[in-house]
Amino acid sequence: MNFSVKENKIIFTIDGDLNYQKAVAIKKIIEKEEIKKVYIEFKCPKFVDTEGIRLLYSLWKKGFNITLKNPPDLFFEVVKILKLEELLENIEVVNG
């Protein structure tokens, strides 16, 4: 996982999945940077585990602007299973 700060947003590039370890690392970086725009680009993801979804949900509830690029299809299924559709309505999803 890599990150950079550009144009008042934190950009994370995640190779693989958003799991517990990466969610913890992202949270620590966000706390240090104090920036409210988060852009996460996925490279070859298979899933986002519940800790990853918990991170996204808590950031959204705290007023963060979240953009996900190329999230795995399973992410949408897990969000629906957890009945967190409101999260999908409040984050931007970009494919391509």
C-alpha cells in the first residue's frame, strides 16, 4: 500500500484487498494528516473485509469525502448484506 497527499486529499493505492492490517494503517495515516478527502484506488482486489467496510463507514460518519476507484464486486455484496446501503449512497465509486 502506498499513499500520497495531493490537492488537499489523501490518495491510497492498495495492491490487493482492503483488510484489517491495511484499514489500521489507513486510519493512522488519516489521523496524522487531518485531511477530510480520501481517495482509495484498488489494484487487483478480491475483497474488502468487514474491517475495511467499518473503516469506510466510520470515515463517512465523521464527514469524510470518500472516493473508491475499482473496488471489488464483493465489496458491494458485503455492504448490502450488512444493510449499509446508505454508505454506497454517500461515497463516490469510479471504475476504469
